[in-house]
Amino acid sequence: MATGDLRVLAENYDALLRHCAYMRAMAVDETVKYGLGDWCAPFDGLSLYVNMTKFKCPVEVSDTAFRYAAVCASERWAGLLGRSQDEACLHAEAESIRAAFRKHFYDKQKNRVAGDCQSSTAMMLYYGFAEQDEIPGLVQRLSELIDAQNGHLDFGVLGMKSVLNVLGQYGLVKKALQMIGAPDYPSYRYWLDQEATTLWECWNGNGSHCHHMFSDVSAFFYKYVGGILPMAPGYREILLRPAINCGIAEVECRVKTVLGTVECSYIAQEDGVAIHIAVPHGATATLVLPHETNRVLAPGTYDFLTH
């Protein structure tokens, strides 16, 4: 998606298939349980295994979700690389895993996912296990689970990506920012207030102080606060959906692409929100703003005021 260069897929296709085969060999009724799980959700004490595994999302939920994601990725890669026979087999496998996830981990009557926590609920949504009519109730449940933690995060490294992306996708950017910036433990702001200059391994700071695994928060800011999302490989088509009502007064967001720099920046003023857009040559962008008709933008720069 970043470059439009299929070579990276071709070079890694066989390795991804082997990974999928490894998980398939361990599957029981298409579900798997072999990983560390939602590692390093908030816990008290030292960074020991017994503490790092104190998470609410069942291991089989996260493992099966990640297996499904890997098989779906393999299916997409097969299609892009012209491996039609592989694509058909992988599609069938993905559908079987999806059905098994819903059978074992989802209570449709109660609209609850096994574990009934931020991570498992968000994984149901993010990885595409929910039917369209189930989505509003699951998004509402995720919001309730965050409220039950007084607005705090309750996810580990596996749940982080799902929770933040789901909140961004379904218009709950302000809730995500409140969780990220909560003034007390656990939050990213808590790390900053402890004078962190790097990402930490554990929310309480009792592990490594140079760890990458909670870093998807950076992508959240680009995709859902600045609002820049590629919709076609190489950013030939771009979705611009700045969160102008998220509570942040001023945002500057730029992404360097193979076509040039994409920019979507905004600043709150007394008479509205001033927005600056830059679309590089070779690309088109769709601008989505609250209470306005979507605008399709040709290459160029744009400055305008909105409410």
C-alpha cells in the first residue's frame, strides 16, 4: 500500500504460506492456542511472566484472530501475484476460520465476545468477524468497557492495534485520545509524565524502557487524527478524514509518499477550523468532514474554513 511495489509480496509469499501451514497444523476445529497472548496488559509489580500474562483476552481468541489475519493476507497476496489456485484454497480456509471464531468465541444473543474485554471485543471488529448488523452493538460494548475502566486502556500488545483502529474507524477518536492521554496510570501520558523519552515495555514502567511493541499509537495519529489513509497502492487514491472535532486545537500531519508529500493539517479559530490540504501529482483524494458532502480533490494545495 505504501509503494505499490509487488516485489515485497513476491519475496515473502512462500514464507507467509509456511507460517499459515504451521498454524494450520496446530489448529483444533480451526482455532489455535499457542502464543503469549495479549502480553503486557496493565499489571502491578515487576515484569515477570506471571504478571505479563495477567490479561483478560483468552489466548485462543487472539491467536485465532491473528491466524485469520495471516490467511486473509495470504489470500490477497495470492490474488495480486496471480496465484489463482492458491487464492481459492486460502479463501476457503479463511471462511472456515471465521466461522469457527464466531462459533467458539461469539455469543450473538448477548453480543459479547469471549473475555468480554477491550482487546477481544475490538479484535472481533478489527479482523472482520462481525456481521454488519452486529457492528453498532459491538462498538457500543467497546465504549462501555473503556468507560468501565474510567476511560483507561486495558489492553496489551496484541489488543492495542485492534482497539485504537476500531475507535478510529468508527468515529470514537476523542475517546481514544482521552484513553491515550489519561493523566494517571495506565496511559501513554503517564509514561511522558514519568519523563519517558522512548516507548516502554510495560504500562507501569517496570520492564524495558526501549521497546517498540506499543508503537502503533503513532499510526493512529496519522490515520485518524491527521486523517491520512491510502486507499490504493502507492497513495494513488487517498482518504483524508481529519478529526477536526477531536479536541486538539492544532494538528500538522504530513506523509511522504512515492508520489510526493500528502498533507492534511488544521487549526481551530474563532470563526471555524482552518484546513490545509496538499495532494501530490498522480494522486486523487477524497476529503471527508463532519456534516459536509465529501469532496474529491485533484492534485494541488487547498486552504479553506469549515465548521
